[in-house]
Amino acid sequence: MSIKSNIAALKQELGSATLIAVSKTKPVEALEEAYAAGQRDFGENYVQELVDKQARLPHDIRWHFIGHLQSNKVKYLAPFVHLIHGVDSYKLLQEINKQAAKNARVIDCLLQVYIAQEQTKFGFDAADLQALLNSQRLADLQHVRVRGLMGMASNTADTARVSAEFRQLAELFATLQNYRGGNLQPDYLSGGMSADYALALAEGCNMVRIGSTIFGERNYTR
Ligand SMILES: *Cc1c(COP(=O)(O)O)cnc(C)c1O
């Protein structure tokens, strides 16, 4: 299987959902192959790697940052990033707002929601999210636009549990619609990776982040 045929097969399966090709650890040549196949949305987890690749690849690529973002690195992404998926605190939103203002931009973000029963996953929980929605604190940040939610389900073979986690994410996304307006424009629900995207789509996710199914397994020697 080639990168091109992997993308074609996925596109068939995804229908109208947006495919983010997760290219972390993969060489520029692999991204070029995906680009030649028509792929324009790419996701990366490491700021330096994303910045390096952005400089070497066509400028109509939409770069998605999907990793855990540290406040002190926002400035490197702010000039061009398309969507930041993993926003897990108000403090980080404030920093994105500040750096977006410096670049005369409005940066689209997804709030990461904690759905997995694992201690290692970052994000807002339902109560944090509700508190943020009930406050004026989002409206204060005129250079960010919250475009939806992102979640990572538990890494488990228990598909009922994974589905239940994505359902919980979809319910929060539905709640978010009641607060739509201003800089809260919740259109994207980002959930699902190679192992669980079918379950994510079934629960209503409309954006999936897929790496190994497109590019093959990663080796973690970096
Ligand atoms: C690496 C990664 C993916 C893609 O994982 P695959 O299993 O290779 O599809 C998706 N989302 C996030 C947040 C990731 O870190």
C-alpha cells in the first residue's frame, strides 16, 4: 500500500469528516507524497518539527498542532498555525490570544476535553468547561476563536468503553452549541486516531487525526 492509496481509501470511508494526516516523526518526503495525493491538512505534535516542516513544504498546507502545547512555544506557531487542537487550560488560551494579537491574527482552537479513564491525558473536564462557558472569560480573548472540542479516548481494546468516551465528548459538544456566538463557533469535533476512528465517527466526530494508517508505523528513535 502507498501513502496515496491509503489516503484515497480513508477519504472514501470518512465521507464529509475532515482528515488530518498526522505526520510526526515522518520525513518531509512522506508529506510531499501525501500532498501530491491532494492532502492539505497535516497534524504535528512537536513545535520545532512542525516549524521546520512548514518552512520546507508548500504554503497552502493547513498545519494542525495536535500535541501538548507549552505556553512558551506558542509564539513559534502563531504566525501561521491553522488550528490548535490540544488547548487544555485558560492560561494557554490567554497566551495564544496574546501571540495571535502580535501577529494581527485570530487563531482557531479546540478545547481538549478529558474523556479517558487514564491519568496521563490532559484536558478540561465537564465541570471546567461549564465554568468557562458560564463566565465572560472567553469573550475577553478577541484573538482566539474556539471552534470545538478535541478528545482522546482510552487506549484499550474495550470498544464499548471507547465508544462511551466519544459519546461523552459528543454530548459536551452538543452542550457547547447552546453558547454559540462571538468567538465561540463550535463546528469541529476532533476525535479518533488509527485505532479508533470508526468508533469516533459513529459517535459524531467530524475530524479525525490519522497517522500510522497513512504513513505506516512510527519508530520512536527520535
Ligand atoms: C500520534 C497522534 C495521532 C495519530 O495516531 P495514529 O495512531 O498514528 O493514527 C492522533 N492524535 C494525537 C493527539 C496523536 O498524538
